Amino acid sequence: MNGPRIDPGEAKRILEERARAAGFDLVGVARAEPLEEGGERLRVWQEAGMAADMGYMHRPVELLSDPKKLQKSAKSVVSLGVSYYPGEHPENTEGGGRIARYAWGRDYHEVIKGRLFRLREDLEEVLGVRIKARGFTDAVPLLERSAAQHAGLGFFGRNSCLINDRVGSYFFIADLILDLELEPDEPGIGTCGRCTRCMDKCPTGAIKAPGVVDARLCISYLTIENRAEIPRDLRPLVSDWSFGCDVCQEVCPYNKRKATRSRWPEFSEGAGAGPYLEIEEVLEIRSDEEFERRFAGTPLTRPGRAGLLRNCCVAAGNLGLEKAVPALVRCLLEDESPLVRSHAAWALGEIGGAERALREAAGVELDPSCLEEIELALAGGTTGAPVG
């Protein structure tokens, strides 16, 4: 930072004022110091194998837990919260693929980034100094939830989400690492009390202990970050989720009492894909170019075309969605991705009535995993009654 020395308390007051004017619901400050507790928690989680194959979560703990590894001149870490809550899912009467609430609208990375850097420019103008800053939201190696807890934005719930006692947990976290000294906030404190709803209701039992989520079982990981098949024994538990999962937040008493709709129109139902995907429509997407056109500017591009179609196959199978059978058959016989073909075969086995197509596919399929799925489907599927 270049220019006159700024009083940390006054700078903090101005920051809060400008951040709220920019639309941020929560704002807090911590010193740019190593996140020792969060780093140790990460180390234990990594060593237990719970990071699955998420490469960015296997980075050295020292990098992920120290803001000065990202900016040597850092003095303060500003954590900002943006509510994304768009409302409750309507009843799934049309047999759609359910989308986690954070992904109903536009891609939060791009939406928040613009306001984040305008906030820094605003601070420079008001304070009359040049500020060196690093701004990001879920895009660089830093334990953002730990940083936000240090800055007073909330406490860690049993589901590992950061919970704020005013707005619940449906909020994005964004950060500005600044070479500006700001008066720090007290770390966030709170408790879930005796409540274990999130642990009890997690469909796959992914919450292994308070605050410890095994990504290998988490539906959000399985449907978004996972590039491979969804394990057969977990597919029925995915239910109708086609992108992410909100169950551990839906059952949280803080969200039932505190969640209020986002003030940012970019995160509303009408700004993007909304609460449900039309499964049959998604299953007809045959090229990456068509996929990118359809979902550009939304978080739904994250799993890639094959990943999203895989998810929709699983949702269709769990819903017993007979109207999706023609699209599933085309996936089985025509899609270039073995991942899509194998999950289409599974879905057809769950729904039933497509034995002829499955036998046709068995005669031409060369991929061993697809052939195995086809054989199991012809043998009668793997689950009981459909979800719905």
C-alpha cells in the first residue's frame, strides 16, 4: 500500500459501509495470518482420503492455509458473504433433475468477481491510497471458510458449512487479501447444540463426524467434481439430484428460520437453469459445443457434458421416468461417451421396458463397463421402488 497511513478502525468502517452498498450481506476482517486450526483439520481430512480425486484439495496444507503464500505483502483478509438463497424447490411433479440452490442462476464466480474488484477500487478512491489486492471467490488455494470464520462471518456446523446466525448457510464467500491494515473482527462463534439433523438426514451418510464430510460419499462431489462413474451402490441414494445436493442445509434449523431470498437478481430462479433440469432435453445433447451453448454462464458447465448427462440418467432411473426411455435409448446406442452409455443402461434397467434396446446395445458395445451395465440391466436392475 502506498500513501498516507490510514487509521485501521476508520478504514474498517469505510470498508463495511462500501461493502454493504455493493450488495454484500456479510463483511468481516481477519489478520493475514496462517489458519492453523483449519490447516490441521485439512491435513487430517487429506490423510483420511476424504478429498477423493479433487486435485486442488490435495495441495500442500501450508499453501492452502496461509494468505501470505498468495500475497507476500498481505496485512488483512476481508471475507464477504453473499446470500444466494432463491427459495424452496417446488414439488417435482414433472420428473425433473433437481439442482442445488446455488446453481439456479448465473455462475457466481463471474458475478461476484466484478463487484469484488469494484469494491477495491472504491476503497482506493475513498481512502486516497493505492491498495495491492488479491480478490477471489472459490477460485484460489485458500481455506476460504476458515478465513471467513476467523473474520467473524459464522461458525462451522456439523455439515461443515459455515453458518451465520442472521442468514443461515446459503451464502457464497468471497475474499479480498489486502496490503492494508484493518481493524480485525472477533472470530465467529456458535454451536449446533444437540442438533444432528444434517448427519441423520444425509442420504449417503457422508458426514462422518461433526464437521467432517467424506467427499467420496457426498452427492455434491459425485454429481459435480467426480469425472468417473457414480458407484452403483450410491446411485439409488442420489435420488433426483442432477447437480449438487442441499439436504444437509435444507434440514438445518438456522436455514429454516433465517434464510431470506438473495438481493442479487443474478442468483434468482429466472436468471439461469432454475430449480430443475428437463431430463429428456439434457439427454439429447450430443456435443460439447451444444452443451456449452445451453449452459454458458451458469455453474452447470462444471461436470462437463458427459457428467451432467450421467447425472440425469441416474435421476431418471431413480424417478422411474418412463417418458425419458426414448432419450435414454438414444444415449445408450448413440452417445460417444462410455460414461453416458453405461449410466443410460443402468437407468433403463431401473425403469424397465427397454429390453430390446439393451439387447441391441449388447451386440455392438465394446466398452467393458458398459457391457457389464447392460448385462445387469437385462437381469432386472438393482433397486426397488422408484423415488418420487
